Amino acid sequence: MNERKPSGRHDQTAPAQSRDEGSADTNVMRLEAIRSGNLAWARKRQRERSNAWTRQDFKLPREEARLAARAFLERYPKAAYGSEIESWRVLPGDIIEFTMRRFPSAD
């Protein structure tokens, strides 16, 4: 007749812990999917980079990046070397990271 009922606090804690564990597993799975996607992208880019192009990477403030790109294109004209900006992105602090590519020699 005098049954002890579990306190409400314990009942609420147990499901919350299992939810946290489940969401932690889900987060780990998501991170692994992102990592494998990034790894696949990195491998693909490495394969692409192993072709005949010569590449040079830059990470400069915006104005210096413009000057560096112009200097590269003046030194290696597009008509002779097929020079171009392969990729670029803006980083915090108005820093530009970019890759210039060209053929190793003019034809």
C-alpha cells in the first residue's frame, strides 16, 4: 500500500540523457559524412591538380591580391600560357585566397 513512486526528477533525467546520447551519435554521423565529403573533394582536387597545369597559391589583402594577379598575368599572358585565376575566396579581414594557374611553357 505504501508504494514508493520514483521522483519526477529521475524520470525526466533518464530520457534526457538518452536523447543527448542519440543526438551525439547523430552529430558524429553528420561530422563523419562532412569529413568524408571533404576528403573526397580533396582527393578529387589533388587528381585535378596533377595534370599539366602549374599553379601558384596566394593569400593577400584585397589590393595586394589584385596587384599580384595582374603581375602574374603580365608575366604569363593568357594567350601564350593559358593563365587564369583557378579559384578564389574571401577570408575574414578582407583577405583574398586565390590560385593562379598556367601551362608550364608557352607554345
